[in-house]
Amino acid sequence: MTDPAFVVIAAATVIGAIMAVEARDLVYGAASLGISFLGVAALFILLDATYVAVFQIAVYIGAVVVLILFTVMLVGPVKGEAPMELKRTSLFAAVLVSMFLGIGGSLANANAFPGADMCGASCDLQKLSQTLLVNYGTQLEVLSFVLVAAVIGALTLAKAEKD
Amino acid sequence: MEPLSSFFAVSAILLGIGVYGMTTKRSAIRIIFSVELVYNAANLNIIAFSRLRNPPLVTGQVLVLFSISLAAMEAAVGLAIIILAFRLNADIDLRKMTKLKG
């Protein structure tokens, strides 16, 4: 019943996320974060959201991880991080609690959340682009203005002082 | 097809790891990592929930496209703020940034 591809992808996603938070070196952390993003993109493909998966790879791995790597190179490590002992136990606690949440939820509502039906014609790219441009065209324009504002704001913040 | 609850479980685990990182880490860059993990958990949840209806709703995918763009902007502005803070303090330890404390 359980798809082996799903198990591998989910394990890569979760382990990548844990490594991103816990890795000593921030560069390794950024790489693990990229692996985790790739795993989420693969989960999107399993859910028949192929375009969203491509968008996720382009934006997250192409832009965000590269940006983070640049910042890590510029800034360098934090001096004197706290010792690991308490943090490791609380990480296990967080993972266990979230696993119990997920497994408990799936057991309690096994009939409420069946396997998704094959999407077919109702979620192909044409339908998606039609919805995006016809129903949400205004929001898309507003989003592009927000993007311009964010880029100008980031440039203004990070710009080196002249004097 | 995998049952949708498995995707919800992965999303919950990502959310847990993200919240853990946000609450315990001191480096500002790690907190940006955690925020991105929480964003990904939310996006995965939205896509999975959009498959609940029959026929599935394509609006969920549109929402996630918007959300991914906003997450990218948030990362850009956040990293710019980190660079600025590093220039002012020569450190990005958030526990030491207490200049605004009265």
C-alpha cells in the first residue's frame, strides 16, 4: 500500500530538514536545506502538482538557496553556539510530537482522507494557467508590485554606505 | 496513490522541525532556514488539502504559487537585514541584539 518512492522522498525531506537546522557548518546546512526543498518538490509531483514542483525548484533551489549561500559566505559563523545536549533532546521531542500528530490524525480519520483520485483533466497546466490569469489576474499584478518593492527594499537595506 | 494523510504527516514533521529551529537557534541565518521550512510545510499542506475534493481544486496550486513567491521575497529582505545587522554588530547572534531594549 505504501509507495516506496514516497517513503524515500519523505525520509530525504525530513532528514534534510533536520540536518539544515542541526548541522554545525552553515554551508552544509544550506545544502541540506536544498535537499529538503527538492524532497518537497518531489512530493508535489506525487500530488500531481507538476508545475508547482518546477516553480519550487526554480525559486527555492535556484534563488533562495543561492542567496543563503552568498549570505553565509559574507557573514560567517556565529561565535560560540550553545552546547548540544538539551537541544538534541528537544529536537527528538519535536519530531516525536509531530509524528504522533501525523500518525494519530491519519489513524483517527483513515476514512476521511482517502487516497487522492487521479487528477486527470481537472488539474492540468491549461486549467491552472486559466485560473491563475483569469480569476487571479489582479492578485498576480499586485504580487509583481510587491516583488518590485521587496527587491528595492532589500537593495536599499544591503547597499554599502558611500562615506 | 499514497493516502493523503501521509503527506499531512510529512508536513507536520516539517512544521515541528521549523518551530524547533526558530525557538532554540541563535544564528539569524538558521532562523531563516527554519522559517523556510515552515513555509514549505504550509505549502505541502495546501497542495495536499486541495486534492481532497473530487474533482480536485486547482485554486490550491494557485495559492501555493503566490506563497512561494512571497517566501522568496521574505528570504531576500530577511537576508538583507541580516547583512545590515552584521555590518552594525559584527555578529548575527540574535540573543545579543538588544540595542532596542529599554
